Amino acid sequence: MCGIVGYIGTQQAAPLLLEGLTRLEHRGYDSAGIAVVGGGTTAALRIAKKAGRVRGLQADLPKRFTGKVGIGHTRWATHGPANDVNAHPHTNATHDVAVVHNGIIDNAAALRHRLADEGVELVSDTDTEVLAHLVGLSTADTLERRVSEALALVEGTYGLAVVHADFPDRIVVGRNGSPLIIGVGEKEMHVASDLAALVRYTTTVAHLEDGEIATLTATGFTTYRTDLSHTSRPATTLDLDLTAYDPVGDGAEGGHMHREMLDQPAAAERVLRGRLDERFGTAHLGGLNMDARETRAIRRVKILGCGSAYYVGQMGASLVEELARIPADAEAASEFRYRDPVIEPDTLYVAVSQSGETIDTLLAVEEIRRKGGRVIGLVNVVGSAIARACDGGIYLHAGPEVAVASTKALTTMFLGFSLLALQLGRTRDLSIADGKRLIAGLQALPAQIEEVLKSEDQLALVAARLAEAESLFFIGRVRGFPVAREGAQKFKEITYRHAEAYQTSELKHGPLALISPVVPTVAIVPDDELTDRNVAALHEISARGGPLVVVTHPDVDLGDVRCERIDVPRSERELDPILMTIPLQVLAFHAATTLGLDVDKPRNLAKSVTVE
């Protein structure tokens, strides 16, 4: 993995491919490359690839790198280190085939042995190279058949694009578990693994389904199953805020993450708009595709997500239990299907993913559907794989989220869970008075988030001191624990500092041994039924010389605890977690910028994880 672009049309391909790859840099990568076909009286395949950034590839590109058909890739290493040889595109022995690929070929080792036995010399460490050789060895009369024959030998996941010097009028692309989007232009066609690479040129797109391939020519596209039987894949025009994808400068100076943090009040308003019923104190979520009778039949809720989506799923499980009094829990989607889960007919499964393409979560959805379970999605990207695979769901309306570290999508996920818990609760035993109380709390959240963000300058000073530490603790209890987990996640992924989350109550059971003057603790202390116990834990940390940053509510008495205090506005207790998460995002961001790091492109991470 990580990013694929392709172009065929009347323009020179190389500049468009480089522009597309630049717009995919936020996904994370370690090398880049492009291949073009044409540019002379006879079709020729030209390839340029290089470890490092796209700008390095662009600087080294030969001046006469011409051709009106091409593919490109930014690679995030899975097989073999980041170097020029392992960079995509990969080619065959005669250099007339080029392939770019996201995903993992599970049987790559066996295919490499088979190719070696046939006298093929493989030059890279990658699994992708076998695809180029398999296509190149085929003698079928069309490129589509050659790709189909190659894919018939492959086990695993892929989003791929193939060009061939003998077929200079087309690009063949395919998908199985890794996203590919076709962009329809005027006498030109585009393909990419992410909308960010397409929106400058077109918003008319078609999403390939798993098990499909497509032929792109300058005048259109045709889709097939891998056995080459035809399918119908219509193109649709998306309503997008195109400016959200525009470059905003270096991540160390602000970048997408900063813009997306500041967009959270507006994103909160978008996800709530039209979904609150003040008269009956409930939520309207027609996308769930469940009537009141079906909703009342739910006996358990299971939430599945990865990373930040998993932690906000824990917040959501707490909301469901508190408001609907239905047993609920969250689980890492990456582990779910491997433990052979029991799928219960009266359990509502909820899949959470910003991109809607997270492979672990998508595979969990497929496992649930295969065993007859009902699953809904909380996703941000309309038409994404998880959205299409689920029985219904809630679109987050966060707008495009480009930065790897999730901010506004996480906030809208929490609000999506709030709406779900409210609707489930009101079909059961939650009173109309409590429903109206929560609606008032939800309506107040955008302005309260704005208030937290206005304290950014103060938070930046605290963050600069936290950035000096090599290791940190984040602690919280009950509602506060998933907030602590998300805070630690955000801090470690963009500052590269070791950050670990614990339940406050667990400090005495081991972690307290690590408290010292060089190990700060960020504590989540809301004004709730556990405030006194949380404050007692702060005294234990302070007595051992541990520096403290306390995220709390105004008027909470912390006694004589030495700490840096961050106050957030009061909300309804059930909604406290999201307001307490916002300052943790700001702390992580400013700690990373203090360290001079590129916040939008954290090392070793990708925005959309499409390999297991």
C-alpha cells in the first residue's frame, strides 16, 4: 500500500500523476514512482521511481518523460525495505508491463518460487513484482485477459492498475479488499485509491466492488468480474467541499490537522442537523433501516473499530448502556473474526471507520453478514466499501479528513453514537425529559467545542513542556478511560513519544512504580460521581514528584495538588468525553510542532489502512 493514481486522455500524464501523488502524501508513504506509455512513433514504457518524497521523484524525472497514459504510486513498505528497487511501479523482465498495487498477496512466496522455477529473475523484495511477471508471461490476446489470468493465481487483497506497451490505449484496474475509484472526465479518465487525488479534475466517480476489474480508455470505462463477464457500475456525481483537499502548508506549521481541529464546531453542527426531534426528545436516524419494533428487539450492541475508531467505540458503548440500558461493548475489529465469534441474531453490530475502507473492519462486517448478523456502519465517506456492505448506518458528514491523525471524524463519530444511543433509549425506557436534556446538551456542544479551541495558546504552552518527556501516562476512569486511550494514541502517533493509557484505578496495581519527575501524567477528572477518587489518585502521583496535567471542569476542587489545570465547559455527564478529548488533540498537535515534526505525515502510518 499506500496510494494509486492513473490517467488516460489527451494531456501529458506525468504532471497529472505527480500532482495526484502529491495529494496522496497525507496517507503516509516511503517511496514514489510513475510509469507512462507512449510519447513516440512506437509505444514505449517509461518508468521512474525513487525512495523518499514525491518532490524528490519530480526533481529527478527526465525532461522527455512523455506519454498520455500512465500510472503512479506512493508506497508504504510491507514487503522489503524502502528503497528505489522496491518502489512501485514494478515491471516484468522485458519491461513492457508496469503494475502498481495496494494490498498484500498472501501466496506471494509460492508464486515467487514458481516464477523462479520458470527462469524468471525477480529483482525486488515485494509481493507486487509477481503480478507484473504473471501479466507479462500471459499470451492472451487482450490486456484484460492477461490481468484476469494473473489474478486467478493470486490469493490476498489488491487494488491495482496495469499498463502494457502492447496495449497503449488502456489501463486495466482491479479491486479486491483495497479501494479504487474511477474518475470520469471530458475525453479522459482517472483512477485513484482516494478521492483526494481526483477532486481537482472530476467529482463524477464510480467505485469498483471487490472482485471487479475495469478497462479505462480516453472515452470511458467498462467493468467486469474477474472472469470477464460484464458488470454494470454507474458513475455518480459527488457533492464535495473541494477546498478541504487543497494543500495548506507544511504539517509542522499547521497543515490539515490544524484546519480539521478548528473545523470541529462546524462538523458537529453538520452531523446533528436534521437528526434531533425536540418534541419527542429523540433522534431521527432513518438510515438505520430499522423500525421501532426491530429496535426494541435488540438485546446487545457490539461496536467494532480500529485505532481511534475503537476508542470512540468504547465511548459509544458507554453511551448505549447508560441511555438505552442495553449491554454494549467495543472490540478491536482487527481481532474480531479471528476468534470465530458467536454472531447473535438479537445483537446490533456497529462498524466504525472514517474512510469506510479499513480492511480489518470491512472483513469483520463480512464475517457478521456471512453468519446472518445485522450490522450498521458509522462512516464518513459516502459510497465507501463498509457503507455499501452494511445493512444501514449513519453518515458522519464531517467533510473530508485528510490528516492521518483523526480529529473531526472522531468527534462526529461520538455524536453519531450519541444519536444512536438516544434513539435506542427513547424506544425503550429513557424518559422524554432525559431525551430533551440530552438534546439540549448536544445542541450546546458546537459552541462549547469552539470555547475549548479558543484556549489553544494556553494549551500550546502546556504541550511544549509535555514534549520534553520521553514517556507519559494518560489516565481516566469509566467514561474518562477511553478519553485517556484516545489522548495517548494521538500523542504517540504524531510526537513519537511513548504514551500509555491506564484506568486511574489501576495505577496502584503496577504503573505507579514508573511515576517520577520525568514522567508526566495527563489525568481526565470530570465533575462526576468519581471525582473524589480521581483527586485522591492525583495526590498519589504528586507525592511521588510526578508532573500533572489535569483536564477537568470549572469549580472542581483539586485541593493542594500541584498541576497544570485545563478547564473544559460542563456538558451533560454522558457527553463529557468528547469535550475532554478536544484539548488532548490540541496538546498532541502542539507537542509535535514543538518538536518540529510533520504532523500530517506521521512516520510508518497511513490514513486508510487497507492491508491486514
